[in-house]
Amino acid sequence: MEDLNRVLKGLQEATLREFPNPERVGCPGNETIEALARRRLPHTNEAVEHITHCSPCYSEFLAIRHRIRRRRALNISAIAACLLLATGITSYFLLNSLQPAWLPLQGIVGRVTLDLRPYSAFRGADRSVESLPPLRLPMERLHIILQLPVGADEGLYRFHINNSIGQVVLEKQVSASLKDHVVTAEGTFDFTHFAPGRYELALQTGQDGWHTYPLVIGTQ
């Protein structure tokens, strides 16, 4: 391959040197040379014969090919940079979306107890869920104690927070156990990335259906 490249380079230098044409006799013109350099004309075009035997035309041909290769390399670099940037942005948002809502205790700014017992299915007939105030949480990192409704069993629960149109914006499996005669689950959440507004807290066990509770995050 090195020998072939050396031969081709020698032929190129010879063409640039051995065919002077100061009067530019028979030269096809810049447009034709550029069309050949950009491969818009077939290699059988009659101008090819002239260019390969005219040092000035061949020099122009090589200069155009060099610009084309340089521009192509710059375009490839720009595309690669855009792809790298897009990949970085996608990775950032993906990693942030996958960041667990349950966090280590480090950095927790407060503790909140959510008492779900008033929403128990065994409440008096004169009360309704709609008459109860929504649960409230600040947009902070919190250690939350969930006191589950009366009659709740110990074990694993599926824990969701749904937005105002029913989309699940947080999903986790939590473990509940009896503490001070109340079935309780604890964990740490990060609500700093939530928009303030109304949400819905939902719980489900393997033996029971979903139970939902009104929730407000932020100051609304």
C-alpha cells in the first residue's frame, strides 16, 4: 500500500509539473472542473483527458477536491459533536429519571408522618374521603413515615404517586411492619424535582386492590 501511494503521489506531482499551459489553451472552465471534482460528471467526460494533461487545470481540480474533503471532515466532526452532546443530554435526563426516590438519610431536611388511618375503609358512615383534607408534603428531601389504614396487613406494598391526569410519576415497593400497634412503612423521598400541585398517593398489596389518597405537594 505504501508503494502504491508513493507511485500515485509521484504521478500527481508529475502532472502538476510536466504539463504547463500558461495560455490556458483548451481549458474547460471552472464550472466543468468543479463538476468533475464533485463527481457530477462521468469519468468518461472529454474534459477529463484535458485536465490530466494540463497542470493548471489539474491543480484547480486538486484544490477543489481538498476543499471538499476538508468540508466533509468538518461536517463529520460537527455531526459527531452534536451526537455526543445529544447522548450526554439524554444520559443526564435518563440518569435523573432513574434516580431512586428513596434516598439515604444523608441530606434529609425533615421528617413527615402521613397518617392514612382516617381514610380507613372502616370509618363511620357519616364520613367520606372527600370530606377529609388532602395529605400534604413540601417540595423537599424527606424521611416519611406512612401509618397505614386500620386493617392493613404487614408485608410488601406497591407505592405510587400519580399526577393530576393519572400518570405514575413515582413508583416504589415498600415494606410495612407493625410498630407501636400501627402498621407502618418508612423511607426517604426526594420531592425537590416535583412541580407544586395536586397528586394522588396510591397503595396496593398482592392480596388487595389499590387504595388512593388525595395529596398536595408544594404550597397549593
